[in-house]
Amino acid sequence: MAEPLHVGILTSGAHPVQTIYIPALNALPKLYTIEAVYSSDPESSSLFPSPGLNEILTSPSINLILNFMPNEYHELYTIAALQAGKHVMVETPVSLSIPSARRILDAEREAPNGARVFVASARRYAPCFENVFKEEVSGLERIHYARLRMIAGPHVAHTATNNTTPTSNNNNNNNSLQKPGASSKDRIARLRNLMEEIFGEDEQPNQERVALSRFLASLGCHDLGLMRDTLGYPDAVSNISVNEPFYSALFHYNGGVSELHPFTLMYEAGTDGVPRCDAQLAIYGQNKTVTIHYDLPYARGQPVRVVVEKADGRGGLMQTETVSTWEEAYEQELRALYAYLVEGKEAKTTAKDSLQDIKLFQTIFEQYNRQCGTIRTPLG
């Protein structure tokens, strides 16, 4: 039997590492052993007494790095770990710009020890998503319409739900800028460089585009990854709406290989002050509707639910529900990670897969420009 992977964790805050990943890793002792945890947040660093960040990256006893640093640092620390011959699990998205993601892919190809990158997206590993939702959707003769929704209020798991300013947060979990000083200046500079790669060096992104990019790189990437996993990459995007902190878009599918039955998916998302999470992906067929309900990423307690509704043959409604706990989703994600790194099995949340989310971000930005940005059309 293979030895467990020896894990070093990099984070900028206690959540979700303390509440989600440390318990999940400890629940799989035959697969993982936590060697060290580094936190750049002074308030939470006392919870994780450990060597410094560079010591973790270079330690010969560690062969897997969990990179839960802010998005601006995904590339820096992922590439540093790869160059040291260590595998990396980095939270989604793998980075913010297409060139940055490609630099990570290049480093992965050249990494010693066959080191590889896995992108954390536990929602896509929930058993009811894998075994029920996707199976039910694939069995539909025709998809008429689809809807993807994420409307959430304040939650400790995400400062993205707290309506913070564009420079105060650009990350999936509750990481915030460190206290003023060199570190925060470095973070802002790195974010500015990534924004230049996204929008161009000669163009200053306006407030709306920055707000949209922040949302897509925080909550949106989890939603769009689930959409792609179920339906594939959309063929076109239209009708982008940015009314911070609410966003919407239409994604168009040509109907698959036959292209006989195209359909549209409506994406609506945003954050407000109501403490609840209204999130789901619903697929509408002729005689069946399949819906998966879920909570915010890194939110504990709420299960993932798949609801199937169809006519019972007598004019009534027949409804079935399948549930996966949040613990099951993270356990399956970590099992898939181990199978990918140690057993050589395929994984679906790779750096190459995450690049597709970033390309979709870019398509959304370009369509938004055509509608109401720097590129004007006769319609608006």
C-alpha cells in the first residue's frame, strides 16, 4: 500500500483551512498526513505554529502543497512548489488571467518528480452530483432550458458576500488584505499586473468590469465549473448585465453533436444582506426537471441535494430527492486527489480544466465590452 501524502498548507486565514480541510484530511489518515500549516494572517497564525512559508515549500518531508493563498498568489506559490518537485492542490480558479494559467501549465510540464496540479472544487465531487444529477441530465431526450443561480447573503465563509471594495478582496474564501505595508502593496501590484493581462496594458478597467472580474474569480468560478461539468462549454454568451453586486448572463448551447435542439441557460448571481443562500442548477426537459441545490463553497452544514421532478402518468407530480453531506463532497474530492497523484488516475479538476473557466471569464468580458464597455454596438 502506498504511503500517505505529506501535506503542507499555505493560507491567509483560518477559514476554510481550519473548519474544512484540516478535519477532512485528518479523517483520511491512510491517505494524508499534515506536516505544517502556514498562515500569513497574524490573527490566525497563532493557530498554526509552523515553519515559515519558504521552509514549507522547500521541505524534503512534504510532497503536497495546499495553496489557499489569495488568487493573486496562486501562480507564485503553485509554480514555486512545482519547481521544488511538489504536487499542488490550489483552490479554484487556478489563476486570474489566461497567460498566468498557461505559465502554471508550463511549470507543471517541466516539474521534477512528475509533480502535478489539482484544482479544489469540492461541489463537483459530491456523490449525488456525480451519480445522480449528471446521470439524470444525460438521460434527457432534449433540454429545453437551463437556469444557474447563486444569490447569497453574508457568510463567514466568503467576504465576497460582504460587498467589500474591489481592492479589499479578490479571493474565494474569507481572506482579506493584510495590514498596510509592503505585503499589501505587493498584493495590489500583483493584482494590477493580472488585470493588465486580462484587459490590456493600455486600458484601465472601469468599476463595473473590476466588480465583474472579482465576482467571477470568487463565487462565479464554482458555479461555472459545475455548469461546464454538466453541459460542457457554452457555444456563445450574450446579454451580460452588471448591476453591482448583481450579475447575469445568457449562455447558448447549440444542442450537442446533432445541433437539432439548441437551448439557453440563464445565469443569475449576486450578493445582498439577507443571510441565506439561494443556489441551484436546474435543467428542464420535456417531461422531467432535474435540479441540484447547494450552499456557498466552504460553508459547513448544508447538504447538496438533487431533486428530480416528473409526471407520474396520472397527471400528478412525482418527486425524488438524493442528498450528499458536505463532508462527503470534501472526502470524495480528497480521494480523487490521492487517486490522481498517487495512483495515476484521471482527474476532472486539473489546471487545464480550470483554464476553461478563465477563458469563459474572458469571453464574458469581451461580450460585456461589445454591449456597454469600450466597444459600442447599434444596440447599446
